[in-house]
Amino acid sequence: MPSVAVMEKRHELLSSVQMARFVAHGSLRLDAVVPAEMNAEGLAVLADGVSPVPYGTPVSEAYAADSFVRRLLELPRVAGALRSLVGQQPTVDHHFVHVRDPHGGDAQPLHGDAVIDVRPDAFDVQLMYYPQAVTLEMGGTLSVPGSHLRRINESDTGRYQNLRGQSRLVCPAGTVVFLHHGLWHAGRRNDSDTVRYMFKIRFNPTVRQQRLWDTSDLNDPQVTRELDVMFPWYEPATGRLERYNRVLLWRALTGDDSFDIDYWVTRVSNRPQEAAV
Ligand SMILES: O=C(O)CCC(=O)C(=O)O
Ligand SMILES: [Fe+2]
């Protein structure tokens, strides 16, 4: 008989440093987190297709207990990342199997998966699962690190080509990437002889996204260093604004309204109410 500890679902929460990195980059990548035998099964499942579910379906209703997708979501590192980002019982916004045929398809325009989304203290995440190794020729998802807090309207960014510092995903089989809903991204043309599969699930949180991760390293100086990172495509002035917006998000995520970097938010929030005597 398995013990209670074994029966309880395991999850490995993110650290504060990893969360800060997500807040700065807008994504989290878990390389080869899905074992080979599951990837073989996953490829067949994706090739068969996964039927859509209505917006807002709880994970437990969207995917049967023993189904492939449920087992994918219950891998300890996947479960822990999801729980750290959107809490224990997120709902499924939508999911989709993206298939890119060999030498087929146009590159998508650079886009965010939403119209302008102005939520300052909440976000959705998009899980992207790659069951096979993705080479550069296979047209893995392109994304622009640090773009998620710059408010855009869907594919209005489509005219931008090849931003400095962009990432064209090349990854081992079984890689899972979590994207903040605002991250600019695009599937690329598949120039290889292999079909490329990717399964995306967008999750909506159902709880306040505050301190859902392992906060034991919250005061690690590396947290601030992660939040303060610059990306090569940023303009100097707007780059500061991106970091300002990260401070606001970090305040919301930690509940610590005194957190700041170089007093940027503190300065512009200073509005004394007390009348002079
Ligand atoms: O095919 C891809 O790599 C990206 C597809 C996409 O934009 C999405 O799933 O939102
Ligand atoms: Fe997209």
C-alpha cells in the first residue's frame, strides 16, 4: 500500500528568484521536464487532437484523472510552476494543438494572445509543451524577453521583425515553457522535414496571485538583480518604464508595497495628504 505521502500529488514550487526572473522575462522554461516515454505518448495524443473545452473549465473537468494531459500537469516541476504562477485550481481558458507541417506554413506575425489587457495585479499563463526536440529549422516559438508588460493590442506588433535579443526556441524533447499572457511571440515557419507539434493551454487564476511560490528566499539580493535586468531591444527611457512596471507587479505578487528599485515607484507615488501648518 502506498503511504499517504506517496499518494499525495508532488509539486516543486518555484523560488522567489525564479519568480522574479519570470516577472522580468515574462517566461519560464523547463527543459526536458517530461520523460521520453511520456513524450512518445504525447506525440500520438497531439496527432489525434485534443477536443476543445469551454472557457473556464476546471482542470479536473477538462482532463480525466488518468489522461495524458492530466499526467503532464501533475509532473512535480510542471505542477509546482503552475501552482506558483496561478495557484492550485486554475481554470482552462482554452487549449490548442499547433501543428506545423514540414516546409509548410507562414511565420505568424509577432503578437500577444489578447487585446490590450490592463490588469496590473493578475495574469494568465500559457503553457507550451513540445513533445519532440525542436531545432531552429522546425520553427519553434519565437518570443521577445521582457515584452509582456508593454501593452499592445494583439498582432499590432506584427510589423516588427527580428528584435535584438529575441529568442527562437530550440529545445530538447519534453520541454515545457510558461508564458505570461502579455509576452510577444510568434510561431515560425517550419523549414524542416519533420512535423512540429506544440500543445498550448492557457490558464486563468481563480485565487489572488500573491505569495503562491516558495518565498523562503524572498530577501535574496538576487531577486532585485533579476527584476532589474535590461534587454537589448529596450530603448533606454522605455527600458526604465519596463522595470518600473515590474516593481508594480512584484509589489502585487508579494503584497509588499514598499518594495522598490532605485526609488522609481516610491518617487512617483509620493503625494503627501497632510496640510502644511
Ligand atoms: O505555433 C507556435 O509556436 C505559437 C502559436 C501561438 O502563437 C500560440 O499558441 O499562441
Ligand atoms: Fe499566440
